[in-house]
Amino acid sequence: MLFVCGEGLGHTSRCIPLAQQMQEEGHDVLIGAYGYSRELIDKKGLPTIEIPPEIQLVGNAGSLDLKASILATIKSGELLGILKINRQLKEFDPQVVVSDSHYTAAIAAMFRKKPVHLMMNQSNMEEFFYNKGTFMKAIGRFTKSFYNAIFRRVDGIIIPDYPMPYTICRMNLELQEELDDAIFYSGPLVGKKYEEVTRAELSKPHVLSTVGGFGYREPIFRKVIETAKLDKMISYTLLSGPSVDPEDFTDLPDNVTILKFIEDQFPYIKSSDLVIAPGGHSTMMEALSFGIPMLSFPDIDHNEQQNNATALEEDGCGKRLDYSISPEKLLEHIHEITKEGKLVEKSRELQELSNELSGPSAITRMLESKYMQ
């Protein structure tokens, strides 16, 4: 039984190929999810049930309000969701539980004495609470104690990333040495294998931007458009997101196409020379698994994304960029990749490594070795 945290779709996008691989190996799989996350899983034809969300995220003008989120979660009553999940576990009676960052599910599984493996790409969540006042600092200390207690009690920790020293999320991992034997680096969990994907028919060189045109990311979205005007020989596909109407952009250059949504992004990734994206972990895993370098614009004050982008640059397969960058400077970085071939070699090395690791298969084999004897 898989449980998916639905706050952000990165958890969903990596649990889908894992569940599909388990089904291919003949295992019965049930996925607990909620909201839009569950809708996406349903569309893939995988069996799902509705579970309570762990947290209610509240924001203002594109930034996360932690205090309001905590209060909203308490008011929602979803903290009692452990009772519902307990009933669901009793009914399905799984041999093993994999919880992708859904800690209520992990606790419920432990109560029912079910083996549980926690999947995550960040263990230093307390950093979100830093420099936000005395109350938030206290919440941060409690958060760290809570998560460390969970880490010590689960049967295993799955990191859906490259093994050290290539781990992109390494700066977000602060796990005690006593847990080393419990940690399993699976490799990226990507929805499609490179050789399975047919390239989209796109003009070359081509840049794919997944930044989105809403909220606080809108300035980057528009900056990419301004950058495209500076060199019409490079073509761009921009994903705007469902809340932005491409028809609102009336002064687009001929080398820019704006799409609200792509059902399957992998043909576009495979056919691109470069991906421009925020600092989300799953997007990085997808691009690198296809050997495509990235220019990353991590969200402001988002420690996890900033750490991911820093590691990406340190490893020579991408660049960490700032919202204040000028179109001219952004174009320089694009030229370095599309014309000079910088960052391509290391990206292709990680593509080969991803293929060798075969993350969904690796996790399936690991669980089979532990629980099918």
C-alpha cells in the first residue's frame, strides 16, 4: 500500500511509476491519495482510495504562511486522520507500506505493526521555520524531534535520488549516522524510460520552460519570453499552468509557444536542449534522467529548492539562477548550453546512471527481498 503526500505533485509523479512497476511484477497495489493528486493517479488506471491530507497549506501573494498553515491544519480536524487510515490499513491488510512523505500513514502503519518504508527527499524540514520568530522557532524544534523519532522507528528510508556523491537532494538530508543501514538510494523514479519515449517534433535548438505563469513565478515566465526575443534562432515551449490563458499574451515572438498543460511532458523533455524550471526535486530527476541540463530558478525563501539548485550547479549539470537576472544574462546561460555544449556531458552521465539504477525496479526488488521469503 502506497500513501502519497499531495502537497505538490512531485510525490505523485514518482509514486505512479513505482506502483506501475509493482503491478507489472504481479503485486496487488493500493494507493492512498487526495485532491488533484488522486485525480492524476486515477487517470493512470491505478487503484486509489481517498485519504485525509496531513497539512493545509495557506499562502499570501505566492508565499507560504507557515503559522496560518499550522492553524488551518488544526482547525480542519485532519490531524485525526490517523483513525481513518488505520481502518483502511485493516481492510486492505498490506504486507508492506510505502509512505511518500505522508507521516500520518507511517504512524498508522506502525500502530498496526506493518512494515513501513518512508520515501522522502528532505529530512531537514525544520529549516522552514528558521528566522520567523520565537513561536515558529519552537515549532521548528518540535518538528525536528517529531521527524527524527519517525526516522528511527520506520523499517527503511527510501531516497528517490542518485546515490552519494551524486545525490541532488543531499543538502536537504540530515540523517543520524545510526540510520545509515536503513537508507536505500533507489535512483530517480521517473514516469517514462528514455528509450520508450518518442521525441516531440520541435524546432532546434529548443528550450522547455516549466516555470508557470502565475503568482510569484510570473516575473520569470515573462522574463523567458523577453529572453526569447533576443535570439529568434532558439525556439521555446512555455508551460503556463491552468490558471493562465495563453491567449492573454498578444505580443509573443514567433519562436515562443505557450501551452497550458502537457499530458505527457517526456517527449518535450527528450526533444529539448535545456529545461528551465523552479527547484523541485522531481522535475530535476526527470530532466537529468533524460540527460537534459537545467537552469533552475528556486522559489524565494524555499530552502529545499535552493539547496537542490545549488547541488545541481555543484555537480555541473545545471545552474542556480536568481529572479533578478536580466534577459541578456539569461540568454548567455542558454547560449552556453545550446551553442557551447556546457553542462551536457555531466547530464548525460546522470542519464546513464539513472538507466542503470532503474529506480522503480530497484525499490520493488528491495521490498521483495525483505518481505517475500
